[in-house]
Amino acid sequence: MNEAVSAGGSDIPALPRAGSVASMRADTARVPSLDGLRAVSILLVLFSHFVSPQWIPGGLGVLVFFVISGFLISRLMFAEWRTAGGLNIGAFYWRRFWRLYPAVVSYCIAVLADRFLSGKPVGVLEPLSVLLYFTNVLYITRALHGGLQQIPFGIFWSLSVEEHFYWIFPVVFAVMARGRAAWLARAMIWVCILCLALRVILLLAWPALAVTTVIYWSDLRLDSIAFGVLIASLCETEAGRRVLAGLTAPRNVAVALLGLAVALGWRNPFFRETLRYSMEAAAVAVLLTAILFSPRYQALQRVLNWGPLIWVGVLSYSLYVWHPLAAIVAERMFAFPAGPARICAALAASFLAASASYYLIEAPLRSRFAGSGWAAEQRR
């Protein structure tokens, strides 16, 4: 079967059939190719941070995570609504807690211990910003007022954006999804339009903000998640499924790839912080639709469903959380000069830390406390 093994056993999913495609209508089966896409996304982030942020688009990797997250969580909500006749919002937040917090709390403890043992100052605001999901607000405020990041928590800006979305989305879903997936699709289109409009208005009024981190503000980046919700919503209606089927045509995939190339290559600061995110998210949404639902792209689907790539995808959240500290510790221990040896050491340390976190902390705690629902939520 394509679902994860039950919570009492191994949490590594059964491998999907190579080249398989997902059903458009929501169900609880594991979605083929998604773990492979998450693997590609986290590798973009790692190589951007360890090799070159100028040449490797780590930001694109984060954006792909946003789109996947919106799609998959909405799909699971639609499946629950269909089978249970409603959405258990409390259970959703309980699963989210055990999905996210074990890695986050462990990482905070490890970072603070490292700072203490190294004789470096240990503040309380940055760890609190991680635990309470206001890291993006903290770093925007510091960037605008000349403050500096002191502890390796900066990557948590994206988790803050994501959680701000999910604080309100289950209620929105419950209100709008009572047999009206089309309403939710329209709402997400408006979210995409409004986020773009807000970015444009902000930078037209204050152009200097284009070289700051102000675009990490949640209201300005929720559209990437909304694109994923839009795909899941379109899957629930006949008209939506026809639209999605049309998007999988090779000409549309080619246009999406071209748009993605333009978005990545055009370095104008105003474009970069306004339209680029919309172009990238739209292109990723088209490519995600084609990969998940069309048998035309079996060669790529076989690659994305390759066992080692699935394993990296399963570890992707843990890798994202742990790689900043792992790289610092590896550099301190081995003192390699900049180059391939340092990159390899950082990657090895990241995978070691992520594996220890996942297998020894995250998976056991989720299995124990999140009950039978955790296997579905881990597919986030």
C-alpha cells in the first residue's frame, strides 16, 4: 500500500509504485512524488546555504515547501471532511504540535547549550520567537532598526509564516468547505492577488525596503501557501479537475518552466520582492499539478519516487531545522577551509543531526502522543 506504516511500527512510508500518479479527488493515501519534491526542495536550501546563495535558489526551495504544504494539508482536510462529515480542528492542532515542536524544542535546547558551553551570550527573545512563531517579525524589526541576528534561528522565519496561515486556515476551511470547494478556491485566488498587491504597494511607497527582509512579513508571503490550497480545492470539483488536467499539457509545463527561469534570472530588486514570488508560486503550482496527476511525466516521477530521494524527503523538515547548527559545529570541529571538504562536512553533520532528531525524538513522540492521526499529518 502507499500509506505510511501504522504508528506502532516504522514511520518510513511504503514506496509508491514508480511512475504512479495520484488521484485528483482527495484521499488519505500517500501522494506519490511529494517526498521526492520535498527532497529536491531541501537540497536546494542546503546547497544554497553551504555552497552559494547567489547561484543556488534556496528561496525557491522554501517556496516549494509552502506550495506543497498548502496542497497536502488541504487535501487531507477534504478527505477528512468526506469520510467523517466534518473537520476536527482540535485534533488538527494537536497533530501540528507533535509534528513541529519536538524538533523545534530539541533544536532550541541544543543551540542554547552550544552558546552556553562556548561562553557566548544567551538571550531569551530569539528562542521565544521560535517557540511562539514570531521569528519573521523579530528579524524584520531588527533589520529595519539596525539589530543583528545573534543565534542561528533565522531559518525559522518560514515556519512562522506557515503557522500564521494555519492558525486561521482550519476555521476558514470549515466555514467554506461545506460542499463548496469552489468558494475556497475563489478565496485563495483573492489571497494570491491581495498578497501581490500588498507587496507592490509597500515597495512603491518605500522602495528602500526592497533590500531588507521586510518581505518575510506573513501577510506578504501567504500567497505561496494559498497556491497549494487552490490546487487541492480545484481537485474537488469537475470544473476544477478539467482546469488542472489542462495545466498538465506539455505546452503549459513549458510556459511554467520559462516563467520560473525568468523569475530566477531577473535580479531587479523591485521585481524580486514583488512579482517574482507570484510567478514562482504559479509556476510551481503548474509543475506540481503535472507531476502529481499526469502520466505524461513518468521518467521524472520515477526519479522522484526513488527510495533514497524519498528518505531525504521524509527527513526534509528535520534537515531544515537542524542544518544551521550542524554546519556551525562541523566547521568548528574540523576547521576545513572553504571548499568541497567543508561542504561535505556540513552536509554529513546535517544528515546525522536530522536523522538522530527524527528517529530518536520526533517520530517516537508523535507515535506516542498524536495517535493514529500522526501518520497522515507527517505527510505535510
